[in-house]
Amino acid sequence: MKSAISVFMMIFLLTSVSVEAISQKQLERVEELKKEAVELLRHKEFDKAVPVLNEILSIDPFEKTAKRYLMLARQQSMEPFCKEAATAFMHDDYARAIDIWEKILRMNPDDYRFSRLIEITKNLISDKAINDMYVHADEFLKKGDKKSAINELEKILFVKPSERRAREMLATARQSTSDIRTKKHYKRAEKYMKQKKYDLAIEEWNKILEIDETQQEAKRFIASAIRAKLKVQYARARRLYEKGDYLSARDHYYKIMVDNPTDTNVKSIISNLDETV
């Protein structure tokens, strides 16, 4: 194999590009690229050789030696991935093998061998393999290792998206993980509400929604906190207005508008206060 490559390299360097097809400047560029490609191939830097060979072919699409070298470089750059996929396959890690083959296919979309391998491997994943994944997921859940359980369930859905049981188990596991993370924020929010520190309570509930946007209870609590906050602000603004402290009253009404911008009555009061102050 090594001697064959050496022969190809000699031919590659000696092959001249048709002067009629390209300019002298392009011809010189091709010769430079050839030397660069040969050096990269000699040092087994196949990934770096691919773009160099592509550039040669963009200048001279009929450069047959460059085409052969490009094929060789691609095959050599894929070899480590192929070995990794084969190892994963032999160890029954079908999801990993498929994942690697899909990466190779993205690198070489015209190579249909890998799409066929993916199809065959998916078909080879038996009910037993999926049942084993379920067993592992159940064991992890019993140990409280939700992260590993989620990983097993995701592998099932990767190879068989129609698995309803895995989807339901995954949703429950994720919800449970979310509950642990959100619990402390609920406690803090509850404490702030009792202290009437509504902004801090709202901040905690927003943190909960960042973790899990489906937390409807947090959304209801935020609405409740805003109502309680507005009630206090309305009363405070009204007292200041009745005391004749129009400047402070106006400031409080402006704060109300931030939380309730649709209150036309407050808009009218602010307009009157703007004329008074």
C-alpha cells in the first residue's frame, strides 16, 4: 500500500496541467497545491489534504490524479470513525454506531454505504436490546440516578422514536429532576410573599420558569404576586395623593404603569399630576 502511494505521488507531481485550459498563474498555483497535498499525504494529514485537493479540482476539474488522491484522503480520514463505529457495533452499542455513521455520512453524503449500514443497524436492534435498556433505566431510577436513567431512555427513543412507554418515562424522569431544582425557589418565593417582598418572590418564580417553562403553578403565583403588589401600590399612591404629596404620588403611579400598563384610570391621574406638579 505504501509503495503504491509513493508511485501515485510521483505521477501526481509529474503530471502537467493543460496550459490551454488554465492561465499561467493558475498553473503555478496548481503545482504549489500538488506539492502541498503530497506533503500532507506523506505525513498522513488526510483531513488537511482534502481541501487542498478540492482547490486543485476547482481550478482543473479534469485532474485525474487529484481525484484519486481526494478519494484516498477521504477514505483515510474516515477510517478512525469507521473503526470506532465497528467497535460500538460489536459491543451492542447500536445507538453509538448509528451516531458515528451519521457523522461519516454528513462528511460524505454521496457514499450510500453508510446510509445502508444505518438502516440495517436500526433493523438489527431487537426487542431484547430495547428491553435491556428499559431494565437499565429502571435500575437507575431505583438508585435515584435520574441522569443515567434519562440517558438510557433517550437511547431507546433515538433508535425507536415510537416507543410511547420510553417517552412517558422520560417525561416523568425529567419532571422529577426539574422538581428537585425548582423546590428551593418555591420555598424562597413563599418566604418573600409572607414578607410582602413581591419583586423578590416574582424573581424566584421566574427562575423556576427558566428551569421548566411548563410550570403553570409558578405562572399563577407570579400573577397573584403582581396583583398583591399592585394593591399595595394603589393604596400607597392614593394616600400620598390625598396628603397632597403629588410628586411622590406621581412616582408611585408611574411604578403601577410598569406592572399594569393598560390601566387608563392611572394614565389619566398621571396626566393630571403632570399638570399639577
